[in-house]
Amino acid sequence: MDSLEKIIKGCQQNKMKYQKMLYDKFADLMFAICLRYAKTKEEAEDIFQDGFVKVFKHIGNYSFTGSFEGWIRKIFLNTAISHFRANSKNYFHAEYESMENYLPPAVAFEELKYTEEELLSVINELPEGYRLVFNLYAVEGFKHKEIAKLLDIDVNTSKTQLFRARQFLKARLIALSKQKRIKVDDRKK
Amino acid sequence: MTEKSNIDNLFENLKDFKAKSPSSGWANVSEKVFFNNIAANLRRLTVKTGDYLWDNIAKKLLWHNFLHFSYSTFNIYYLTAVLLVSSLLFLNFSGNNNTPLLQYSDNLMAIQPKANQVSISVISNDETTPPIDNNAITKNNLNSPNKSKLTTSSNTKAEKHLLETIDNHRNTPSTQPTNTQTPPVAKKKKSLKLQTEIKQPLFKATPKEKDFLVVDTFKVFDTIHYYDTLAVIQKNNLKINDIDKGYSFNFYFASLFGKSNFSSIENPSLADTNNKAIHGAMSISGGIDFEMALSKKIFLQTGIGLFKLSEDFSYKSTKLVVDTNVTPYYTSNTFYMYMDKPYHKTDTRNINPVVTYIHHSDGSITTDTTWYYKIDSVEVILKDSVLYTDKDTTYETVYDTIIQHYFYEYANRYTYLQIPLIFGYKFGKGKLTYTVSGGIINEFFLNAKGRGISFTDAYEVVDVGKEFPFMKYNVSYYLGAGIEYKLENNISFFAEGFYRKNANNAFKKNFVLRKRFANYGIKTGIKVHF
């Protein structure tokens, strides 16, 4: 197995063999990122393809300083953000009233178990702005100030979006949990 | 000591103190833990991808690699070079004066110069060949082989060469029988053989010449079909001019429109800010192209021109300038000796800002915000002595904050020397013809004037000519469609709508911003044929 450095150098020389190797190494991880930022699988595939094409186009700029995974992840992240900028309008202005129905009761979450597929599907249900901010803040570890700069929004908007995203997720996860319990109870009967 | 013990005992009682936690405390904590766990899982989550995704990416990469130069892969630049070399080789060989236009077989016999036409009939000189009925041939615009030397006035090299070759051939002694009294039966039998022989190529013509060859049949003795190949050279005919005079100089001027956006992997927000500041403007180009016909319908253009790409830069920034002036004033009271262990008592008061708007003559507005802080420091020494010090020092600090509004407006101009290499296809008849063309434009960077937003300070602008590392050499794709109208025999007017886009990044590889200029345009000009 070739080392990552050798693969990257091969990609920098535009060699398809190494491009495929790099793809195989990072495809599954990057596709998961795309799924988190996209609403549908088709959107995720678009972002995924564009992201990899960008990676191979600009891999010549990678100077072997810093983590390559971080570099490639950043490209996918920017691709996802560009994708939403291009395809969405006013996605940071979802009606607050619509969130009222999702305000959940206080529940101890340690009781709840979810599969990764369930978590992904719940994240995909989030309105676009919420999903972006939640992913950037909770998963990628960005600060609100960084998110605001990245998305060209106000810091308070970022905070509000995150708050609402959490409320939404809580409500959906609790509902999901209830459904699962009902199914288990039905089976017991 | 007693006092200390009491205080310690008092707080020791707090050791077992319990306070009731908020009812939602655990829910909130568990929620945070839960979301942290979700985030950790999602961060390392992998999802299996389908093979078709790689196929799509590979196709896009192949296309991308084809459009971008690389030493190791076959790309559009290599293709263009191959096409160019092929075209030049083709032109070189087809235009060689030493190459005979027509390579005649020994079968050539009859020549018909008629007005602006030369007709050549080909008949086998085999002795078994049936004689030719001159009358029959005459009916088909063919002449007797004994006709006098051609006198058709011919100007072009092609015509002269053709006629000289035919004359030379006619002057060689022929063994062809002149007896025309062959019995009809024998004629028929032998003529069948003739027909077979004539199917062999009698001469070879280049693709350019083939455009002028017309093969038709005529009847001899009412039964046998002979093949008659006519080499038609018409003078003062538009088609002939297009081929034999297939060179022209095109003088053109073009107006271009469109806006091209910056992009950046490393700093998308800088690209966005620049994109907001830059607006499309009318660009111009002009120059002279040399055009040569590769065939009746296909032509190649190359030449030299100047391309002045324009953009409007309009940027407004607001900058805070903090100017701090400290104006202390000091008031001292009586100084006493025996000072030891002083302490400070500081009292700071905020005074609300005072905002002043200043209107400038150029229309800009600056805001002057002034904050006052008063720091009142009291140094007090209290001792169990009769001597004490009381020093009252007052500082007045004035923070003067100025909000500066900057308006930057420039007309950015980037100048390139351009050398196009464009292939075109011409169709239509008469004075008005239509063209479609495509190719590449080699662009050599000359200079850049204008402003861009600074990479380090978003409030500032920089000189693009100094700070933006433009590529010295670019390649653009070119696609066009237009019309050509013949004004005179050798002068045409042409107009063409086109689209051109950089194939490569306009800036050097390591620059944080990327851009490919793309423009729509209209090109008009005069074409002088020669």
C-alpha cells in the first residue's frame, strides 16, 4: 500500500491511478460529510463529486504542511457552503413560529439510543440554515464568530440558528424514540 | 487568632451543605453530553459510496485534464498543436508549384477550351479501343484531338499548368488509330473493354482540385457510355476566388461584456468581498487576423491583437480608527513623610459617547465618537500615627474613536496581447455567407491597472498591478458565429458574435484568489481578400 504522501504526489502529477487511490481512501468519510450538509442523497452526491473534482484540481496547492484530512475536509465544507449559497435563498430566515411545535420537554438523553442512519436522517430533516450552523458548530467545532464570517451572517443569527436546530433535533429524536418504543412494545405483545 | 478560628469554623459547616439542584439540571447536562457524543460520532462517520460516483468524477477529471495544460497528459494544447502542424503540412504540400495539378494517363486525347472552361475527355489509346465519333463528342462539348493549341487566356498558375500539361500531352505522337470505320459489332465488343478501363483512375486530384471536377457520361454510337471528366476552371467566379484567392486580412474591432467572479479555496470570503466590489464593464479588443482557406468551406485564422479587459471596482468600507489621547491632570495635596504601605482606591466612571457627524466636501461622512473615562485614584495612607498622607490624583482619559467611511472607485484595466488560432466553417452561397468558428486565443499579459481588496485588511485596497500576480500567458477558448457580406470582389464586411473564456486561472498558482475571465462579445470588421 502506497503512503499517503506518495498518493498525494501522484495526484499532483495528475495520475489517474493515484487519484483513484486517494478517492478510495477518503470517499466514505467525505460522503458522510456531504450527507450531513445535504438535504437529499442526490444533493450529497453533487457536493461529493464537485468536492473531489476541486480536490484534484487544487491538490497541487497542498504543500504537505498540516493534516491532509483537514485540508480535504475544508474543501468539502466550502463546497457544501457554496452549494447552498448557489441553490438556496434566505435559508437563514425560517419562520420561528414553525419551531414552536418542536419545543421539546426536558428529557434525560442518556436513555435514548440511535443508529447513525437515524441521526443522519434527522439532521437531513433540519431546515438548511439550521443544518449548516449545527454541522459547523457542533460537529466541525467552529465558533459562532467564525461561522458568522464564513456564512456572512450575524453572530446572533448563528446562535439563534444553533438554538433552534437543537430544539428541532431534540423534538425529532424524542419522537423517534417514542416510535421505537411502540414498536418494541408491539413485538412484546 | 481567635478571630481566625471562628471564621474557619463558620465555613467548615458548609462542608456538608447541600442545595437543591434545578429540576431541569440533569436534562440540560445530559443533552449537552448527548450532542457532544453525536458530534463525535458524526465527525468520524463513514458512508459507503457507489462506484458510479467515481466514474462521474473520473469523467469530469478527464475533461478537466484535457482542457488544462500538463506535460504528461494529452490535452487541448497538444491537439491544437497537432492540428496546426497538420494544417501547415497540408498547405505546404497542396500549394507546391512543382506538384502537377493533374497526373494524366496516356488516355488523354481531347481538349475543349470554351470561353472560360476547359473540358478534358479521356479515351483509351489502346489499339483495341473503339474509335471516337468526333461528331458525337462534339455534341457533348468535346473537340477533336487535332484541334489547335489552346489559347484560353489563363491567369492562375493552376490554369496555366493544366493547359501546358495538356498541350504537351497532345504534342506527343499518338498511336491512336484515326480510322472511324470499325464495324458496329466490333465497336460494341471493344467498347465494353474501354468502359472497364476507364473505371481506373485517370488522374489523381488533390482534395482542393476535386471540388472542380465534374464526372459525367455521354453516349457514343447511342449504346456505350463513356466517362467524361471535366476540369472546370471558371474565371471571375466567386467560388474560384474563394479557393484560389483563399487568403485575406481581417481588420476587426470587438466589444465585450460580462462579469467574471473570483473564487478561492483558502479564503472564500475574500473572494466574495472582491466579487461584490467588482462589476462588469465593457471591454474592447482589436487587431488584424490573417485568414487562409484550408478547403472550400474550412478556414484558419491567426493574427495579432490587443485585448483590453475592463472591470469597474466600487468598494465601500467602514473603518474604526481609535485615537487615544490621555490628558492627565494632577492635583496634589499635602505630602507627609513616614509613608508606608499605601493602598489605592480607584473609581472609574463611564461617560456616554458623544457622536459627531462630519460632512466632507467630497460627499463622504465621518463619525467622530468620543468617550470619556475619568479615573479617580485616591491614595490613602492610614497609619496609627499622627502623620498621614492623602493624595488625590485625577486622570481624565479621552478615547476618540473615528469611524471612517472609504469609497473606492476605479476602472480596472487588464491588457493582453492576443494571438488567436481559430478554425472556422463557412456555408451559404452568394454575397452573404455564414460562419461558425472555434479555437483558442493565446494571451500574453502586458499590464494591469486598478484596485482589489487587500488580503490582510478588508478595509484597504491594493494595486492589482503590483499585488495580484497575473499569469504571463493565458489561453482562452473561443466560440463564434457570424455573417460575411461581400461588398466588392475582394472586400467583405463581417460581424460575429462570440464567447471567450480563460482555460486557465488568470493568476499564478499559489495566489489565494482564482479567476477565469469570460466574456461575450460582438466583433465587426473588414476582410480584404488577396
